[in-house]
Amino acid sequence: CPIMNTNRFSLPALALLALTVPCAAQSWVPTSAPGFGAPWNTLIDSQLFDDDLWVATENPLNGAEIWRTDGLTAWTASSTGGFGDFENRAIVSSEVFGGNLVVLTRNWSTGSEVWSFDGANWSQTNADGFGDANNEDGALFALGGTLYAVSHNYATGCAVHRFNGGSSWTTIGAAGLGNPDNYEVNLELFGGSLYAGTSNFGDGGEVRRSVSGPAGTRVVPGSGFDSSGSDNEYASVRAYGGTLYAGTYNEFTGTELWEYLGGTSWAQRNVDGFGDPNNIEIGGVAEFGGALYLGTISTILAGGEVWRFDGGSTFVQVGAAGFGNPANGAVPVLAEHSGALYASTYNFNSGTEIWRYDAAATWTRIDPGAPGPGGGGFGDPSNVLALFATLNGELHAVLPSVVWRMQAGSVGGTICAPGTPNMSGGPGRILASGRLLVAANDLTLTAESLPQNSFGFFIVARSAAGSVVPPASVGILCLSGPIGRYVGPGEVMNSGTAGTFTLPLDLTRVPQPTGFVSAAAGDTWNFQAWHRDVAGGIVVSNFTEGLSVTLQ
């Protein structure tokens, strides 16, 4: 059956390869203990709520758990033990609605449960299984100011429920929405109407509109978009660019992408499987750079692909299958973060790989794995997949066992560069690393490419409008206005034989001529390093280039 679709879509695409470059590992830091300290915990869902990152687990022994962090302090448990019932073995879906965090559980005993957190307490809002123990799984959808829960039911067919507030729900579609063979369902709001895409291995996936009664109106003719068969076993609906699309799961001829034309009319926009029948489904979906990017789910050892869709029927492939590793059998997760597109692969062999796609149309592997195929999973091959979340402007990867935070390699932007060459033969450089988050107070300056065994220190100012060459200096001072100097104990340093020195900053004590000030979120501070140098046999001073850092 299909791999879990974490992006609520299953889509497609045809032709031009982008350059795929080798591994360039990014710095990552684990933020949680494996399984939050419980060996049976598998991390399967994440959500941002109340300025925290929330991660939900599957725990077949003790029941699902949900944990939270603000990104600065340790993870804490918000609920454990399946909300008091270990049969709630997994939290499979979450939404933020009405100022509350709402989650849905998988329960194979009494049916799925919906729980809501108001910032202080958890409370169940539905009857177990919505009154039917066969409603054992499902998902939540917040659409158009309304919260919906769908039930996956393999006995009598899927169902759709609308939240009325408090602990009241109304079932607006049941018994497979008119076909009990429709066992799973996903939702989308389009043109003021609610559309439901179903899974049906017997008759083929269906799409139904405005599920206001027991069935709604079926808007797909035939079986699974095909009057002659039912190869399209799954239909996932998504609106994009003012158009409704349905992507299919098809393990025979490959996934198909259909555009809704109105009434019961649809037009297929891609070639089956994008020309490769191994592309059986679309998994990851993300908007990036004015286009929709689609990650495919492929048959084993064929390699998932990424395609760019600009609308109409134009599809452009933007990555080699599996990013050059056929064990990357799917690209089920795509996400935009800070001007780049990130992809997580499903790799049951050596573990997930993380790839970044930038404006230069290149893919770079950035997880801390070995270069080339293999060595994924952040060092643990059982981590076959990663979800993405952004907290405090920082990218997090939620793996099945551990949550990792991506560290920025170098933060801030260079100003007044290049500096004046020094005795090393080139200009001095200044870099900042760590976190831009003021509350984290984790920012470090480094000056490099300096003369060997040269004394120096960092300087700081709010403005960088200067271009002055001070007396007895050969370098340019580009800071202006009040300028502070890091000349306290341990802050005047020697570059040594490596020609570099480093200073961890205390953002609560930024030096200024009148004393220390505390940095605040939104502040922009500019830095340079002053250092001794020799020019023409005369001892002089020099400056590195400048660095501008805006804090969060």
C-alpha cells in the first residue's frame, strides 16, 4: 500500500535534470534524547503551537506521547500513556484550530479519539471512534475556518465529521461517502465547496464534492478516472493556482495528475508516471519560487524524483532519481525554508538523506551522513524518514528516533569587503556562527586570514556607513557612530600560527562607549576585527572586512 503521505497530496511531472552535487554536510545538533527516553517511542507527527514545537509519537507498548520545546529549554512531556488509554497507540494527525492544539489518535480497540489542548489541559472532544469502533484511524483538516476529522474505516467505509465546538461533532459523510469500498479519505476546500478524495482498491479512487449529506456528489466518472478499469487506487486532492488537482496512486502504469474542469470533467496533465511506471505516487509537495514542486514515491530501488510544475501541463524534472542513490525510493517530504527547498528521502537501506535545492538550481546533500550513497539516517539507518519544522527561524528535522536542529554554518552578511591585504598575503575575514536567536545567546565571532602571532580584538557598532582609514592603519574602518570594543579580560587575543582568533559573544553585554547594552530581537549589529600588521617594515594596524548580523 502507499507510503504515508506527509504532505497531504500524491502528485506528478517530465524532463530537464538539475545538477546534483555531492554531500556537503551541514552542522546539525540533536535536541532530544532518542525516543524522548522511551525505547518504544517512534516520532511520527509535528506541529507548531503556542511558539513551541510539538512532536507526537507512536508507542505500541504504553500509548502515544506528545512532547514540546521552545527551542531554548529541554523537551517536556505534555501527555503520555495515550491520554490514559494505551490503546491510543499513535497520534497520527494534528491541527491548530480555535486557539487550541488538536490531535487525532489511532485506536484499534474502541476507535480513534480527538483531543484538544487549550494551553493548560487536554480534553477529549469526540466519542470514541465517533460512535463506530471501526473508525480506527484518520486525519484532521482545518479548512475555511472549519475543523474536519476524517475516519479511515476498512469495514464499512470512510467517514467525514465536522466540528461544531466543545465536544460536538456532526458526521456529514459516512459509509464510504456512498461507496463502502472507499476506506480512506482526504479533503480540500476549493471554490467554496468541500472536495473529498478517496482510496479504493476495488473500484478505484473517487472525488466527491460538498460532502453535506451521506454521500455528496461524485465528480469523477468511471472508476479511478478510468472507465475501463481501477488502476488508480487512490485519489488525493489539492488546490493550486486557482485550480483543483487530483493525484493518483497507480502501481501499474504510474501516477497520474488530473485537473478538474468542472462538472464531472477532468483532464490528465502528465504522462503516466512522468514517463516511468515506477513513479507510482506523489508524496512531498511544496510551493517554492512561484512553482509547485512534487516528490515521487517510486517502486523499491528505482529512486524517487522531484518535479517542478508551473501549471498547465509543463513538468520539469529537477533532480536525478534518488539523488543518485536508488535506495532513496521516495521523496515523501518537501519544505521551503529561508529561501531554499529541502527534501527528505525515504531510505529503508541506509537511512534518510536531506537535500537542499537553491536558487542556482543545484541539489546539495546536507545531512551529517557519509559522502555518496549510504550513511544516512543521521548515523542510524533505522531513521528512514524525516519531517521538517521551523522553530525560531531554525530548521528542525524530526526523525523517527530523535529531533535534530540545523546549525547555520555562517550567519550574517559581509560588508565593506574585501578588506586591505595584510602580511598573510590576503585580506582578513570575519565570520559569525551559532544562532541568531537572542534568547539562545549562542553567537561566536571568528577572525581569520590574519598575520601570524598578531594581537587583535573585535569592535561593534549599530551603523556601518564609514570608510575611514585611521592614523597608523592601512585598513578601512567601515563601522560608524558609537563604536564599542571587546577589550575586556580574555577579549584581546593573539592570532597564533593559524592566523585566527575566536570570541563567543555575550549578547546581554554588548560594549558601547558609554557602557554595556543588551541586544534585542530585531537589532542589527555590525562587527569588524582590528589587528596588528606590518607594512613596509613598519608596525601598523589593519581591519578585517565587516559583518552585519540581524538578530531574532
